[in-house]
Amino acid sequence: MRQPSISKMAAGLLLALLHALPGRAEPTIKETVSYYSVDGATAAEIRADINRRGPLSKVDGTRYAGLTNWRVSWNFSFRNGDRGCAITATTVSVDIEIQMPSLVKSASHSPELVRAFAEYSKNLLLHERGHAENGIDTGRRIETGIRALAPKTGCDQLKEAANALGHSLIKEGNRADVEYDARTQHGRTQGARFP
């Protein structure tokens, strides 16, 4: 019988180690982009319509041209064992809703106005997707954090710790959204300016 070579044994060991490592946290992501119609004969009139019709933030009661809401939910299972109650599986979902303006097509709009609005819309969506990334990052951090929780003496303690961690990380994600808006001036530094 032939002995396996050292390189084949090393490759097999490496493969076994990779399978033993916990997978990268990848929450289930559902993104919905919806549009509200805006109109006007000039850029100023369109801007006024955006200001009038833009989605209303539940956080600060302000209307914005674009708005992203994300929600993270998590589930986990656990089992009592020799070391205590431990997490055995974790699933996380991130639901993202983005609201954007859409210019009503009109023959009276100049090609320059249409191009300017399209560029604005593209940059605004880029900004809103930055908020979505904050939600996705929060979901990843929750999944990773719950998976890494040390076993507890009781399952009620473990459930409490997992949920407290999730809620704490959501608060951090919400703060990241506020800081992101401050840093980008609600997307203006990313080109989301109209007119």
C-alpha cells in the first residue's frame, strides 16, 4: 500500500480546517426600491416638488428626497450541553426599503434638465445604498456576534444575551446612519444635488 505524499496530507488537513471554521456571516437580504413621482417645468419647480412629496423620516420627521429604512431580524437555536447552554445555529435577515424620486416624463423638459435629474438620481441612489450597507453590516455583526457568544449556565441567560447584543448593534447601526448623513451632508458630497 502506498503512503500518501506530504503535500496531499497537508492539502487534506487544510481542507478539513477550512470546513471546521464557522462560515462568514451572510444575512439574507431583501431590497425594495420604490419611486414617487415628481414634476415641474424647471429644476427649481422639480426641487420644490421633491421637497413637498419626499418621504417622511420616522426618525426626525423631516422630508428627504430619498430615504432608506432597514430592519434586521434574527433567530437562533441553542442546546444544553456539558459546557452549558450554547448557540447551535443563527440566521439573520435584513429588509431594506429605499424610496426615490422619479421625474414624470414631459416633452417640455429640456435634454439638459433630464440629464441633470438622471445624474442626481444616480448619485442619490448611491447615497441611499450607503445606508443599506450600514444595515447589511449591522446584520453581519449581529450574526457573527450571536454565533460567538460563550455558553451560559442557563438558556434563558443565553437568549437574553443574544437579544441584548442584537439590539445594541442595531443602535450602533442607527448611529452609523446619522454619522454617514453628517459626513456626506445627506449625499451632497456624493453628487446628490439638484439643482
